[in-house]
Amino acid sequence: MKFTINSKKLNKPVEFSIPGNAYIYVDLNGQPGTLGEQICHGGSTMGDTMAYSGDDEKTFENICRNWWKAYLRNENS
């Protein structure tokens, strides 16, 4: 499953994916899939990793959007 956000802050698309069974990755380092960074609770890429093993794309998109908002808040503080 994949989801892309067109980031105005980074001036590029940011892709979220679940290349395996559950862990969610984001391509902040320019690498897709498992070469990217795992998203973690609180808008970080370090700590308690987030996972989703369902097949509902809207739920996956909401998880990604909420993480992205938290990530941007962290980057701005």
C-alpha cells in the first residue's frame, strides 16, 4: 500500500508505503520502501515504530497524514 503527500515545505512528493506486512516507511531520505525511514509515534523516525496491517486505504492515509502533521510540528519547533 502506498500514499503520497505533495509537500510544499520540502518542495517534493513524500511517499509513505508498507512494503512488508505492517511497518510504515516514508521516503524522507530519498529512498523508497524499506530503504526509507520507519515512521514512529509522535511524528518522529526514531522510537516506537508505527504499523498498520489492515487493507483500508482511508485508514492508512489518515495514519500517514496525522504522522506528517506531527512531523512538521516537530520540525518547526
